[in-house]
Amino acid sequence: MESKARRKERLNRGIKVRTEGIYAVSSLKEMTYLLAPRLLLILGLLIIPLVVPSMYWQRVICMTCIFALLALAFDFLAHHVGIVCLGGALFIGLGGYISGILNSSFGLPLVLTIPIATLGGALISTLLLLPCLPVRGIYFAIVSLMYPLMLSRIIEALGLFGGTDGIAGLTTFPNIWVDQYLIIGVVLIAVFSLRRLVNEDIGLVLRGIKDNDQAVKASGMNITWYKAQAVFLAATIGCFAGAYLTHLYGWVGISLFGLDFSILPIAATVLGGMGTLIGPVLGASILTPLSEMLRALGPLRIVFYCLILVGFILFKPEGLMNYFQRKYHQFEHWIEV
């Protein structure tokens, strides 16, 4: 019996031909190939709380998701809009304080304080950053970094909202499962919503603003309006994280304006891979638990952060997710000639 000639072909080539523009696949193997990374992300995030042994590490999962949301917001603005925003601490602080004040002073339940703080904090953040939208590059980054420093000093100097002691005794979530699956669900929604957004027409406009804003302006579009929408969306993600963090610990204070909330998301984005959206989530999933494991070293753990970032910038600037995606698309299989 004559044997048939066979050769190797990259698995994604045939799939690309059949799915480009029509979004249809012809076999279960190809459907599995396309869905496997997404299912791995979803199932991985949903299963992790079930296998984590202690409440301490369950809290670490919650903090990981908070930093993942901030890293997502940073990646969206930096790579898809061209706005380098270091205002993660601004979003966290505004969302946290608004939610805390509504709960402590007005007695509103967290099912109301979190949505109000999310949208209200995003609106205030956008209004504060609106005059700076015509400014690009390092100048916008500096301004966005100054706001949380300024607000924390104002609260400390004037003794507002409890001053350095903050506001304690806030309503917390009913149990640890609500804590974890609420923030995990929001991370999944944010990832897939932003991915869908950047592939729509508005995503094309935002990338055009990033590449050549004058050309977009010459076409009759209001680039400030589009930038404001992008900043509001990123601020909504960050302010939700701040409101959630307030009710996670039942306390709000000026530490929510700390620089960690502005710097660590950048490190997570560099580590995971800028522009992938899922890369920042991967980076936060590595850096946040690593930070907790190195807590015993005190200030020396910053040295490890620096070494990791320098290593990735020098030897793997594309980040982990871009590397994994390239390797995944290089899988080969045998086909008959």
C-alpha cells in the first residue's frame, strides 16, 4: 500500500485563511486552537480561589486583581491611545474615598457606594486630567503623577476625612468568596471588553490619534473628546478597584494615593507585554505574589523588582505574553501533500 507524502505546516496558517473576515472554522481541532488560550485564562482565574490554602493568599489574589485592573488601564491608554498616564493612584484614591465617605457619612450600602464611586471618581479624574489632554508624552505623565501626591498632602495638612488616620469601620463584603469572585469577574469583563473595543471603529480612531493626531484632527474629528472618553474608561476601571479595595479592608486612608498604585502597574505591563491587554494581567499575577513572598526582605525587594525589569527590558523587551503568543502560533502539524 502506497504511503502518502506528508509535510509540516504551521497550524494557524490554514485557520487564518478560513477565518479571516468571516469568523468561521471548519473543525473541532481548529476551534480548540482558537479558544484554548481564552478558556485557559477564564478557567485559571475561576479555579485559583478554590485551590489557594489560606485566607492570607486569598487576599493576595484580590490585590493581584486590583493591580491587574490598573495595569490594564495603563496598557490601554499607553499603547492604544498614546497617553502615558501615571494616575493609577489618583483613580484608586478617588474611588476609595468617595466610596468610604458615602458609606460612613451617609450610610449607603456597598451595592450603591461602589457603582457611585466608580462613575463619580472616573468623572472627577477625567475633569482633572481634561486640561492636560493636549499635552503628550512625559508631560502628561508628570501631571497625572502629581495629582495623587497633591491630594494626599491636602488631606494630611487639613485633616480632611480623618486625616492620616483615615476612615475606619466601613462595610465589608459578606464573605471571602464574594471578595474574590467579584474582582475576578470584573477583571475578565475588563479584558474582553477592552479587546473588543480596540477592534471596533473607535479603537481605530484611538490608534490613529496615537500615530498621527493631526491627521485625525484634519479629518474633522474632535481628538480631545475621544481622548476624554478613553481616560474616562481607564479611570472607571481604576476607580472601581479603589472602591473595591476600600470595602475589602473596611478602611480608607491616604495610603490609597501611594505611588505603588502608579508604579507597579507599569512594571506589570512591561513584564507581561505591552499592547496585549492580557499581558498586564499576567505581569500582575507574577509581581504581586512575588512581592508578598519577598516581604521579609523589606526594602531589598525593590532590588529584585529593578533586576527583573532591567532583565526584561534588555533581553525580552516584548514581554512574556508576546513571546508566548508567537510560540503558540508557531505550532506545526503534519498534513498530507
